[in-house]
Amino acid sequence: MTSISAHAAWDLNDVSYLMPLPVRIGENKLLSLDMPGKGGALLPSKFLGTLPPLSPVHTEEEIKNTLRVIAVRIDPCFPLPTPQSCQKQMRLVWQPIEPGRRDQPQTVDAALHSFYVLTDAEFDTLLQDIGEWKNKYQVKTQGLPLQIHPAWAREKDQSAALTDFNQIVRKYAGVANLSRVTAMVVRGAGDMWAFQGFSVKNGKLELLKIPRLDRSAQAFINFAVPSDHFERGQISPEPNSPDSVNQVIRDSQRFQSGMEDILRKDLAGSLRIENPTVYNPENMDCVSCHVAQAAREWIGRNRADIGIDNIWNANAYMNARYNLKNTSPILANTQVIRAFGYFGPDMAISQRIINESAEVADAVNKYVGFIQK
């Protein structure tokens, strides 16, 4: 471990990497589905035939040609096969990229998430490779909030640092160690989203059950116009759990006054859902995890009278070693339920991802000896 721990302590942007949107539509330097990785394609495009269509207005061929890796995460202890044990992993987040206003690149509000299992030796060399990459490009991450990675924030996909980092990704991720794919698809007029997960077995995708539900799919609807509140919202199926946001997302206008106890319960639930020391991806359902921030933000902006500070102090994740500020520009939009990526042209990061990144950074720092175990 000496060579790994020779580098600076690991911070949020050292374990979670948000890629840039490309400078222009068309040819770009972001990773694509069939690009060669470990043992073959990064994510074989043939799987699109099994996965649910990501968008009702794009063909499978269009999705295949425009999906790009827009985020990378590393993790020394993802809770598999059980929360009591864990796997070392690299994970990739994919979104389709399309032209927006004046042909400026933006994303479709849908995503795939691919999981790659690493051996102990592979994880060690991954940390070494990242440390050497940081030194080569003099990347400074200490104390920064999670954001578009500073190594390529200015030059975007034309950055040499991005090109070299993508080579690291291709070294450790590919069909040879692909273990899982999850999908978030958009439906309706961009006001309905559905979630599914698949394990990869013998080169094929098999449906997974969603935690807290006896189902293999879950959906969320929010018809709010403008999208600064919740209207005719629904989680289907709803989790039957005390930690949920099932009430406020139905029709937030009902909660403009009164109903303090219900709001306090939903606020506490949202904070606990966002807290990785309370829940992990193996015991939390998809929609609750993705919608918690929007619910919490609405309550915080509209009902400060319910005693938010006390609820926050009792339930929120806290870690003074990192900057947990969320710098996403559109936090008040209740139809932004993106976890780690982009909503149109805008960066969209959930507080859950920031908090998870702090836990992962702690785990890596313990692993390499920066924090006493």
C-alpha cells in the first residue's frame, strides 16, 4: 500500500467523476457502448434489446449511437452479495446526448448504470493508476464540492486529462467483469420515470427485485407545471416503510399550511434515505432514493416553520472531512430526479450521491492508511 498512500488524501472528486458535456454534438471523446474495455465492449449494445426503451421519442439505434459515459464511480465496498459483505467496484453512468437550443449538447432525461466487479489486486492498481494520473495533471480536489471534475471542467471533452482517464476506465471495466445494469427511463411528456435492474449472467440480463418491494419495476409520476411543486404525484408501487416521502409528493399544495406532523415525517424520511449510514442501494427502493432530494427541497423552501433544524440534526448525514455542499443549479425543480449526471444542459447531482461519495472517500482513505481503521 505504500505506493498508493504516497498520494494526497482522497476526496469526493477522487471517487466520483462527473464528465463534461462535449463541446459539440457528433464526434466527441466520451466513452461509448461498444468501445473496447476489459474483455470486450464496455457495455454491449446488444443489451439494449432487453433493456426497456430509454425514451419514447428516440429509436434504439439513436440511443445506441448517443449513449455516453457521463460519470464514473469507484467503491472499495459496495454492499454485495449482502450488506454484511461487499465488492470492490467501478461503476459507469450513461446518458444519451442530443442537440438542445442552438445545437448545444444536452442530455436526455434517462440513464443506464453499469457495474463492474474488481479483484483486490485490480482495485489496488486502479488506485495507483488514478494517483499517477492526478500527479501527471496536477489535479487538485481537496476541499472541493462534488462537481464537473476540475481536471476537465475548462477544456471539456478536448481535455488530455479526460482522454487519459478514459484509458484507465477501459482498463478496468468491460464485458468480462460486468455484473449488473440498471435503467432509469423517461415516459410521457417528461413527467414519468420508470426504474428496473438486471444482473448479468452468462452474457444475458436477468431482472432483479427492487429492495423494499416484491416487484422488478417501479415508477414515479409528477405532473407539476411549472415544476416547482408536486402535482398528482405517485410512486408505484409505494414502499411500505416508515422512511418514505409518499405523502408530500402526491400534491404539495395541500401542505402549504398545517399537516406539520406528516411533513416532519416525510422530511425525516428524506434525510434518512439520503444518509448512507442508514440505507444502502441494497435496502432502499429506486424511486424513494431518487425523489428524496426533491421532496426535502420543497419542504425546506416552503415550510421552514415545522422545525427543520431539529429534524436535520437528528437524521441528516454529516461528515466534516468533506465539502458536502450541493452546487447543482436547479435544486428547486421537482422533476429533476437525476442522481449523478445532467438534466438537459445542467449538472444534476443528488445529495445522496454526495453523501455516498464522502463515505466511499473515507473507506478509500482507511484502505490506503490515511484514516486510522
